[in-house]
Amino acid sequence: QLRLVESGGGLVQAGGSLRLSCTASGNILSIKVMGWLRQAPGKQRERVATITESGSTNYADSVKGRFIISKDDAMNTVFLQMNDLKPEDTAVYYCAADYDYSTWDVWGQGTQVTVSS
């Protein structure tokens, strides 16, 4: 069974940076894709960035050029470097794992990111 634990959220001023981490434990060998998703109050959850086991990345248009997703070789830990943060980036950020390139199979508990103007 896979478990995901996020860390690194907090309060930052607009223009600042934060680095989120997601540590996976358990059945990490079956992970094909890891991703960061976020949900702001009153809004639907949206995909922010994903990374495959081979290292291919994909970003939402709203974060391209500002956020960078990376992982260690074993897919044990995934990072989200967030630069030039904006108030609209305020949300709960979730880490998720996909076993078969289809749906998100396992979710973390989420970490709050708040960007003040």
C-alpha cells in the first residue's frame, strides 16, 4: 500500500518562492506518474504539474515558467519548486500517484499554500 506525505507549504508574499515535497512510502515501484494538484476555496481541484517515471513533465498553463516539478531517481520523493508566486496560487496542494497512466490512485493529505498580496 502506498502512502504520500506532503510538506513545505506555508505563507509567502507575492513574488516569493516555496518548495513542496512529497515523500512516498510503500509500493513505490508501481508508480507511473506523480503529480501535484491544487484546490482553491470554491473552485474545482486542478492539475498543476506531473512527472512520469521516465522524467517527462507537464504543466498547467497558469504555472508554466514559474513552477518546476522534479523527482529523485526512485520516485520516492517528488518536489514542486514554486517561484514568483501570485495570490491566485493560494490553495491546498495535493500530491498524487498514478499506477497506470489513467486516474490518480493515491492522494496525500494536502498542504496549504497562501500567497499574500
